[in-house]
Amino acid sequence: MQQHGFVSDYDFEVICHRDTELILSFKGNEETLKSYPFAFELKVSFILNLNQLMVNFEVQNLSDNILSYSLGFHPAFNVEGDFEDYSLSIEPECEQLTKFEIVKNPFPYRSGLVKDLPFAGSTFDLNHHIFDEGLVILADKVDAVKLQGPSYAVGMDLSDFSHLCLWTKEDEELPFICLEPFFGLPDKIDEKQELANKEENDRLVVGQVKKYQCKLTFE
């Protein structure tokens, strides 16, 4: 399986397409069974309501066994001008944010250590040095994050997800930042894990359906 899973490699079926709503569906198939031994359906919907975008996920276990899975997505936001003119605010507030130490090669594994971010508090100005070591997976439970810039702000409610990953391309000063809600952690390097017991995966019994929502508010 690739680093970010497999469903992004496939076309989804359009279930509903209106001016303010889009519902998509993807079901596991013979090809996905080669790397992921479960039958499932994933529905993703996008709903616009004034200045808000609701992104909904629905997972159904169609297999004969307990379904073990991780889920996340990868929205990127434009940061025109000076990167340092933008800030992030994390909720709940805390005195010190922490991150999982990442070993970048051959893939982004966890080392097993947790490190402090190089600043105090949960509101901070962006700078590219935060990403010198690559992606930043916050070890703390995050309920919401807000990106504030000179001309706009976007808030994200991600309380249905256990973690937030912050990413922009290291070693290049590019005008974007990704705020990625997800659950299911990368493996620790040199420690093989059985998929059924993979750390922080979610699990569904046969036939069960579970829903998740991420709400974006634009100002």
C-alpha cells in the first residue's frame, strides 16, 4: 500500500451533484483486495452553506471480518506573500504543543519519540523552519485549528479526528500549507504491525457504519 493509502488513486461514483452538494462513493474491488483485505464502502460528501464547507465521510464494513482502517484528507491553503504573516491557532489551548518525531527515509515512519515544538503555546506565527524536519504530526488531540492571514482566515473543526498533520514542502519556500485531519498513525520504524491491530486505527464490526465530519469556516 502506498504512503497515503489507495482510495485517492481511484475514480469515485457520483451519487448526488447539486449546486451546493456533492456526494461520492467508492467500494473496494478485486484490485484493492490485493493490498487491503477488506470489503467496504466509503462515501464522501461536500456541502456548502454560506461561508462554510462541510466535508463528511461515511465508512461501511461490507466484509466478513472486523474492518481496521485509517482515514484522513489533505486540504492545502494558499499563503500568498510572506509565510511569516500567517499564524495558526490550535484548540484546545495548551502551554506546549508536541509532535511525533519522524524518520523521513525510506518513508515517514515514527521514531517512537515525542518532541516539543520549538515554541510555547498553541498560537504561533508560521515559518519554514518549523518544517525543517519534514511533516509535523501533532501528538496532542486537536479539536480545531485556525489559519489567519492578512486578507483571510479559515477555521477547521476536526474533533471527529484524533490528529492534525501540518505540512509544506521542506527545503523550499512555497506559498501553501496543508492542514490534514486524520486518524491512524504511521508505524514505528523497524516494528512491523498487524493491520488488524494497527495503532490508532478505527474498527467496525460486520455491517457497521460510522460517520465523520470536518467543518471549514471561511472569513
